[in-house]
Amino acid sequence: MSFKVAIIGRPNVGKSTLFNRLVGKKLALVDDTPGVTRDRRVHAAKLYDLNFEVIDTAGFETAAAATLQGRMRAQTELAINEADLVLFVVDSKSGLMPDDKAFADVVRRSGKPVVLVANKAEARGAQGGMLEAWEVGLGEPIPISAEHGQGMPDLREAIIEAIGEERAFGEDEEEAEDHPLTEVLVGEDIADPDVELAYDETKPMRIAVVGRPNAGKSTMINALIDEERLLTGPEAGITRDSISVDWEWRGRLIRLFDTAGMRRKAKVQEKLEKLSVADGLRAIRFAEIVIVVFDATIPFEKQDLQIADLIIREGRGLVLAFNKWDLIENPQATLADLHEKTARLLPQVRGLLAVPVSAETGRGLDKLMDAVLKTHQVWNRRVSTGRLNRWLERILGHHPPPAVAGRRLKIKYITQAKTRPPGFVLSCTRPEAMPQSYVRYLVNSLRESFDMPGVPIRMVLRAPD
Ligand code: GDP
Ligand code: GDP
């Protein structure tokens, strides 16, 4: 049995566009002008390997009527009642509106599993709206672009998480009850411990191995997944062009996404030529942590840096593997040199873990996996608001923000709005005037004070309400 999904949100956030993308046909009307009335329909939808039905509610709220509010609410409630899962859509380009909160209340009261979708995430300035989305109190916003098809793998994961794996794949309807909403506290102090890990150890950790052609990705993957650790054979699963394999490393369940690496094992893949870097990069979207394989004999080529930069911009955790270390003649000096280059060329992820390995001999792979696990922890780390603000007070005492045009900039408080990767909101007067150098200083101190090396850290500045 498949499950039913209602796409809910105020007008113009992109519900129809998302509907079309999931249903795969131009069924719902997409129109810039509110007022286009559409029927409520249920349609078969597909998101990679997930099959479900979508209730199209896009028409309800655009019907111009005197009792619009009431009608809108009633219709929305009807659709939610019918649904097993709600996709609650907000517009990260425009930011939150009062209507968003009203709709969110209806969704929350229903008690149905919900995925908060921050649409239009590709738009300029969407990051602020993305963080704002936390304020509707429906958990972690999943950034997507319904129009451009971005963020769909994350949406898939979030749906599975919200509705439960059994239900998602249609095995057992009862199971869904056991999967409560992912709950996220925004701006609230998590009493104890001060720094907590916001992930579930029983879920597979998703990693991908990427790099330039011939860096040694296939060799590495095959060395990592030896036969005994293979839990399920590689199969063309998630998408046509990406395959995953589950294995265990020191008792930790790991799902490895790969596009080119498993030719040896996967018959289907045998015919494929080496895929381009761009293909490999698609695996990034599935992954939480990405291992970037460098050929240590020719490190830091332009393409290597482009790949690393993309991963950072995608907000994934990354670990560098300096591969073919067996070919390096002067390991100590080379390692020092490579670490220096890493720090200099990738300053936005200070403390990035970079491990020398030989995929061919297997040396260093254990250390590499240690680094992956450590980075995953940091990527998931949540620091309590209380502790953050004690830290902020100290920083402001030592090194307050500069005066701009004779006026001191004031910082009021800081909260961690998200994890995976860590994202913070800094409340301050005149955010636009705050020098970038000072923001960088804050990010670097945060990194050091709370031991968050090597992951992208996002900081959004906002004027107090
Ligand atoms: P609905 O009223 O919630 O059903 O919203 P629509 O799907 O009709 O979309 C409203 C407007 O937002 C349309 O102009 C869409 O083209 C636009 N839109 C939808 N999704 C996106 C997106 O991901 N990015 C951007 N930039 N615009 C989008
Ligand atoms: P991919 O294109 O990134 O998947 O790279 P491959 O795994 O196919 O490796 C490219 C070449 O580098 C092959 O000839 C491998 O045998 C070789 N290679 C991979 N890892 C190592 C290593 O650790 N040491 C040495 N010496 N050669 C390696």
C-alpha cells in the first residue's frame, strides 16, 4: 500500500510546481496569478524509489471568496485528514508570512507526520528564508527548488524519516505510528548535555566517494567494502545513475553512494565507461559526508578544488584522502606540505581532516574512516543556546564588533538554527553593516570553542524583530 501525501502551504509558495514534479505530468496548473481555481485530485507520484499518492490541494486557497480564510482552512484540514504525510511548503525566497504560521498551526494540530519544505532555495538570498523557516516549528526545513528539481534526494530522505521506512516502502501500514516528527528546538536551551548529537546511530550514515578520474575511487571503494562487510549487494536502486551499498564499519551502519566505483561488483555497471566528474558529483547530493580522493602525486589540481568547493557549498561534510601514498618518497615533508596547502586553499573549512592513504595496499583506510565518523559527528553537532550566548558574551568582551561610521554595531544573541551542517543566527543591529571579516572571526572562534573542525558553518545575521 502506498501512502498519501498532502502538499500544504499558503498560495504561491510553489505547491503546484512541486506537485508537477512529483507526479511527473503537467496536471496542476501553475500560474503566477493567484485566483486560478483548481480541483482537488489524487495522483500517483514517484520520487526515485518512493511511490505514493499526492492530493493536489493547490486549488483550494486561491479561490476568491468572501470567506476565503475559513474555506481555505476547512479545505486544508480535509486534505490533511486524508493524508498520511504532509509536505508543508514555505517560500525561502520571500521569507515567512503570517499565513505560513496559520497554516503550520493547522498542520501541527493534525498530528500527522510532516516534512517542512523550504522551496525556491536556489533563489538569491534564499538562505535567510531557509533559516527563518525553522520558526514555523515543524522541524528541519528541507531546501529544495521545485522548479529546478534541486534537493530531491534530501526530500526523499526526509519523507522516509518522517513516515518510517516500512511505511515508505509499503510493507507495513501500522508502523508509521512509531515514527514521530523530527523535533527540533529553535532558540531554546537544551539543558543537558550542552553539546548534543542530533542523529540516530541506528540509521546508516550516508557517504560518497568522489574525485577526479584516476584518483583511485574505485580502488578505494572496493578496498573499503570487502565481501564480509557487504550487507546487501550493490543494486541499481536509488536512481538510474547512482547506486548504493550498505556495509558496516566497526559496527556502524554505512550506506555508500557511488556512481563509478562499484563496477567490479555490479554487473549492470560493467558496461559503463568511467563516468564524468559531473556524474560523480551527483552522489554528493545523497551523502552526508563526502570523501574527496586526491592523487597525492598530483594534488590540488584545479578540478580537485572545484569538487571540494562544491561539496562545501552543498553543505556536506568532507574529508580529504591523499591517495597513492605508497608512491610518495618523502612522506613526512609531503604530508606537512599538503596540510599547509589544505589550510590555505580551503580556508572556509578550517580544521578539515586530510588523511594519507593507499587504496591499493589498504593502509590508512581505518584512519580515513575514523575521520569520516568524526566529521559526521561535528556535522550533526548542536550547541545549546545558553552555552552559545555565554561564549558570545566572552567574545564580545575581548573583541567586540567594530564601530561603523562612528556607531557601534551591537550583537544581541546567537542561536543554532540548524545542524547538518551547523547553522547559526546572529541577532544584531544593522546586519548589512557588519564587516565580513568580523563574521569570519566569529565563525572561526565558534569552530575552535565548540570543536567543530572541517565542516561548513553557516552564519546568518538578522536584525532583532
Ligand atoms: P502554489 O500557489 O503554491 O501552487 O505555487 P505555484 O506552484 O503556482 O508557484 C508559484 C510561483 O512560484 C510560480 O511563478 C512558480 O514558477 C514559482 N516557483 C515555484 N517553485 C519555484 C522554485 O523552486 N524556485 C523559484 N525561483 N520559483 C518557483
Ligand atoms: P578512479 O578513476 O578514481 O576510480 O580510479 P581507479 O580506482 O580506477 O584507479 C586509477 C589508477 O590508480 C589504477 O591504475 C589504480 O590501480 C591506481 N591506484 C589506485 N589507488 C592506488 C594507490 O593507492 N596506489 C597506487 N600506487 N596506485 C593506485
